[in-house]
Amino acid sequence: MMSLSLPDTLRLRVANNVAVLHLARPEKRNALDDKTIVGIEGFFRNLPADVRAVVITAEGDHFCAGLDLSEMVDRSAIEGIAHSQMWHRAFAEIEDGPVPVIAVLKGAVIGGGLELAATAHIRVAEKSTFYALPEGQRGLFVGGGASVRVPRLIGVSRMTDMMLTGRRYDAQTGERIGLSQYVVDDDSGLDFAVELAGRIAQNAEQTNFAITRALPLIAEANPREGYLMESMMAALAQGTDDAKHRMQDFLAGRTAKVELP
């Protein structure tokens, strides 16, 4: 039923507690129009109860070439603010949602495409991936959350350079500076991400919640507040029945130990 509520620019499949959401507008290099943004927001706000991890991927050769600029014609300043805030609401559903999200990147990850990718908790880049923020050359400014999320990944100075000069980063350099955590061969990103998502889906729900929701807040807090939040989150997680059962299994030798390299 969830797939029936999605716009024709999105496609969904669910298996083994992992949802795979496809951007399905390859003829436009998966440029994000309003109905796609609204569809993304609705999907993440109403995740099926059995979904424990989500993979965002794309049809065609490119992840996403950014905002569909044809929808910007004759938009007033007030309308522009409302439009930007619509993206903020939609992308917050990904970043602050109940499950971890992996983005599979390939080809163009430009402008709004990078803004979407930055909402994911893990990014897997195929070797064809390239990143750009061309708004500076188009008389624009980012509006989908990039000025908050991208500097957390690569720093303000690198984002400034990208916007002022049009600099592009390839997949390997992108991984080195923090735009992705993995680089894989072309056409292998989805399988790799689904395998990662399957492992993540087996984690305890309270641990995934702590990592995706609490960890970013702790990292941004001053140390005194951060240590207190960490202590509280650790106590809440270890106090669950699930954690106790997992520890009992570990102590009894029923789960694998971390192997030495």
C-alpha cells in the first residue's frame, strides 16, 4: 500500500526489514521536483513498522542533479522561503527518522542531490560519483539544508570553495574529505548498501536510535553536557531487555566476538 501512495518519481521495494527507495526520474537525472520532495517526506514519516533500515538509490546513471530549476520560475521571496522550509521538513524526516538510512551515490550528486545525500547516515559512492554545488554560478544559494549539513561533513572552507569556484570532487577525493564513507565499483553500490542495511537491521533498535539520533547531538554539545547525555543514553540502552539478552548470549559464547585484524 505504501508504494501506491508514492508519486511516479519514486519507487519502493521492501525485503528482510530493509526498504529500498528509488529516485525514478532518470530522464531528468533525478532532479527533485516538489512532488518528489513531498513523496520522500510522506514515506519517511509513515515508514512501515517492519522496516529497520532504508537505502536511498536512483535509477539511471546519476543519483540526483539537484533541484528542478523549472519550478523556480516567478517564485517570490516569501514563496522561496516556504519552498526551502518544505525541503527542510522533508529531509529532517530522513535525518531524524526512526531508522538508519544509507544513500547509494553515482554520477551527478549536485546541489540538492548533495543536500539529499547529506541527510543519510551512511553514504556509499560508486566510482562514477562526482559532487558539486553550482549555486554560486547560478546566482543562487543552497536551500535544502546544505549550509548546515555539508560543513559538518567537509568543513566550511571546503564548502565555500565549492560554491565560489564551482569546484567538483570525484568519488575518491569525496571519501577522503568526508562526503562518503565508502567507494565501490560502478554498478555495485546498491548490493553493497543493501548488505550493509541488512546488518544494521539486525542491531538493537535502542542502539540504532542512540547512534543516529543521540550521537549527533552529543557531538555538537559542549563536553560537560555531552558527557551527561552519553551517560544517560548508555544507561537507557543497557537497561533494555534486548540489551540484557544480547549480553547474555555474548557471555555464553552464542555470538561471534570481534576478530583481530
